[in-house]
Amino acid sequence: MSLYQYPPCPNPDKVALLRVGAHVRRRLSADPLAEKVPVETAEIWAIPEFVSPAECEQLIAMVDRTARPSDTLDHGYEGVWRTSYSGDVDRDDSFVKMIERRIDDLLGIPHENGETMQGQRYEPGQEFKPHMDWFWTKAPYWKVEAKRGGQRCITAMIYLNDVEEGGQTEFPNIGVSIPPQRGALIVWNNAAPDGSLNQDTIHAGTPVIRGVKYIITKWYRVRKWG
């Protein structure tokens, strides 16, 4: 198994990451609907049927309205590292607010710490190669991100449809591969329990082979976003 590692970097938000991680861990451990993926070195939970089929269809329509070629924070990788389509949904839409509040309430994280939900569409052959959601603090973008909420602590991702073949969310360092399941919410802690940035949360959207994959992703910061 190949290991994907980013070079070490300073972690100025370590105490905040520890605190948020402990809070979400307690909350999801007490939720009978949250199923923890049985791995030792990363905290990943699944909540099936988090959104209804009708809600999935409404979100898919929103994704299609905003989709554009995806970009990344690492300049130069566009079109190679990430070949999907993506776009932020309307944060002021009442339906979007309802879905976001549902995620906020599940995790117990203040709404103002959440980024706007981003929709993503993967067509056959499209993928997002292994990457992390936490910020590499030696990168030029960190100066901006530090001022608008700091480190990403929690990722919440909703599968909006079943995919005929391919399109798994793969955590290559720990051998976990999660197939899309319509309406399911996947949550993971981007840090380890001690607040360190967790290399084992490096993940990929594997290529779609048949069908189209739709997801919604919401990232939470350790402080108020924006």
C-alpha cells in the first residue's frame, strides 16, 4: 500500500482542533444513527439516509446550476489533479439553510464556523486524486485562510446519488474505500485526537467508471469562517 504524506508544517490551531474533535467525537458517539468506520488512526463516521431522495434531487439540480471546472488551492494542478465540476450553492437559499442547519445540529458546531456548501459533479473518467482537506500552513494561501477561520477541522460530505461503477471516497493510507450511497452523510475529523493534523485523512475521489457522481461537501473551521 502506497502512503501519501505531506511534509510537516506548523500547527498553530492545534488546541482548537483538539477541542472541536473531542466535542464532535462525544456527540457522534452518543448518536445511535452515526456508525464509526472501524479504523484506529482516523475518525470517520457514516450516517445513512441523512437526506431524503427528494432532497437529493433538489441538491443535484443546484449542483448542475453552479457547476464549473474545479480548481484547487495548489496552483498548477487544475485539470490534472482534480477533473470534476464544482460550485458553491446559494448560502441564502432557505432550502440550503435547512440542510446546513441539520449538519450543524448533528455536529454541534456553530453555524458561523461552516463554509458555504460546495456541490461537486464527477462524470465518467473524472476524479480527485489523493489530497487533504486541512491546510498546509507553509503554503502561501495559509496567510489568507488563517485570517478567515483558521484550520479546517471537520469535513461533512453527502452522497446525492448511487453511482453505477467507481467514484468511491478512498482513504489510501488506511485502506478504507466508501462507495457512494444516496442520502448518506460521511463525516471525518481532519485532526488526530491530540489535535495534530492527520495524514491518514488524506483521501481521493476515485474515477467514475459508469454513471455520474454528485456530492455536497461542507467544511468547518476552528473559528468563524470568513
